[in-house]
Amino acid sequence: MTASDIVDRVLAGQPRAVARAITHAENGSPAAADVMSAVYPRTGQALVVGITGSPGAGKSTLVDRLAVHYRGAGHKVGVIAVDPSSPFSGGAILGDRIRMKSLVTDPGVFIRSMATRGNLGGLARATGDAVAILDAAGYERIVVETVGVGQDEVDIVKMADVCVVVLVPGMGDDVQAIKAGIMEIGDVFAINKADRDGVLRTEKELENMLTIGHRDDAWSPPIVKTVATADQGIPDLSAAIDSYLAFLEANDTLRAGRRERIAAQRIVDLLRERLLGEALARLGPGEFERLTSAVAARERDPHSVVAEIMRGGQDG
Ligand SMILES: Nc1nc2c(ncn2[C@@H]2O[C@H](COP(=O)(O)OP(=O)(O)OP(=O)(O)O)[C@@H](O)[C@H]2O)c(=O)[nH]1
Ligand SMILES: [Mg+2]
């Protein structure tokens, strides 16, 4: 399939072409840039929901229930599960397949796992491309799940129209979430596993934290309680997501500001990846590792190494 065949089929909403296009985006293949340029003008229709939170908080289960809810409202749904680079990720893809079992046989749902594959960055860029492809293919609701444990993951959810932070009852998880720096990005909070003890206390702690925290847009993030495994609270979660969207839509300046911030981040991600790729491509085989060892052994310093790489990796 040529790039233009892929584009035609993506725009016609064909899942196989969508899968192909996302693979190109992941690999950063030469066709990817052509595909992305062609689909970009057709994006901007979907509601993109980012879901993040501590490992095991029930994000995938929640995504599954939310997707079923959106299907019930007649929307085509895209799900992107970003396979975390963290040690918590064991078996995540298989687990997601099982957890999202209501979805895998529904042709109105497209599910994709994106992996970091240990490369230097590029995941946020590839995820952004995947969202754009699904958007252009007519998926009206796109849900992106990431574990909230690192900057990459935070960057990914920041590209969403609405960010949902999932917490569970119990002090430990909350502290972990705060430490990961994901609290500030929650437009909506879900206390999942609300069938467990300690829900009220977690809710109080969260409320307290939200009153001291300050947001540029002055939005008060709603808190919803869910039991994903029992399909409880999903309409509330959906309504809370919609309420933030309505809030943004009622304020042109905010909406435009958010879109510009996302656009800026997309450009920076792409630029960073391109420049990094070009700089590293100038190094000979094994040279990066040699420089790394020299810096680790304090024989060289990282600043002069970078300066050398920028000059083309000739001296040193
Ligand atoms: N008691 C209870 N268990 C839940 C609930 N939601 C999810 N679980 C369980 O919690 C476990 C983790 O659920 P997942 O949906 O995989 O959680 P996750 O946040 O996607 O996990 P990672 O992607 O690995 O970080 C599973 O055993 C679920 O069945 C809930 O509301 N109540
Ligand atoms: Mg998961």
C-alpha cells in the first residue's frame, strides 16, 4: 500500500489502514510524514480523553466501561493503551486484552497498544500521531491510557482535551500519584475501587489538595466515584468529562490557549526527535556507548560531549 492509498483508506475509516498508518508513525518510517501531513487537516473532530493514575488503579477496566458507554451513545471509539516503560508493566498488553474484553469483537472500537521499545523518546510523538490518525478516521471518542509514573506519560496525557486522574482509596496510592506530578493535570478525578474502605477519606484529602492547588483556568475539577468492575459510576464519569469540555467550549480564550499549547508541544516533540535522531546519526557505530562510558568514568564531561556531537562527532 502506498502512502496515498493508506491515507484514502484511513479517511474512509478502514481499521486495517488505521493500524498500518499507526505502525508507520511508530516506526517513524519515511511514509509516516506523508501520511501525517495528509491526515492532519481532517483532525480536530474527536474528543480525546486521557486517563492516567497509579499502576493497577483500574484504568484499563475503566477505559473498557467508558468505551462501552460511548458505544451505547453511538460513537465510534478508539483506545490507545500506552505500554508503560516502568517495571510495573509486566504483561500489560495481554492484561489489557483481557480487561477490555467487551471491546475486542466490536468493529466500532479500535484498540491499540503503543510501546516505548526502549528508544530515546518519540513515544509522545507517536501517540499524538496515533490520536490524529484515529481522529481523521472518524473515531469520535479517543481514550488514551497511560500509567502516571513518568514525564513521558504526563506529556502524553497533556495532549488530551480532558485529563482524568484515577485514584484508589488508601493513602499510599495518593502519595505516589502526587509524587509523580500528575495531580496538576487532572481536569476530572475518579476515585475507582470505591467498593473498598477509605473512600471518604481519600475524597476529603483530594478535596483539600484541590482547594490549595491553583489552576490557570480556575476550573474546579469534579470528583467522581467509580467501581469499574461493577460498572458503577460510569455515566457520572462521562458527564464529568463532558462538563469540562463544555467549560472549555464556553470560553474561547481557554480553548484556543489549550489548543495552542498542544500544538506547541507537538512541534517540540517532533523537533526534539528529529534533532536527536540527526545528531545521533552522525556518530559512528559504538561511539555513543564509548562517550557514555567516558562520561560515566569522569574522563569526559557531558557538556563537551554534547558540543562534540553537535559539531559532528569528529574530535575527541
Ligand atoms: N475491587 C475493585 N477492583 C477493581 C476495580 N477496578 C479494577 N479493579 C481490579 O484492579 C486490577 C487492576 O485493574 P486494571 O484495569 O488492569 O488497572 P490498570 O490501572 O489499567 O493497571 P496498569 O495498566 O497495569 O497500571 C484488576 O484486577 C481489576 O479487576 C474496582 O472498581 N474495584
Ligand atoms: Mg492498564
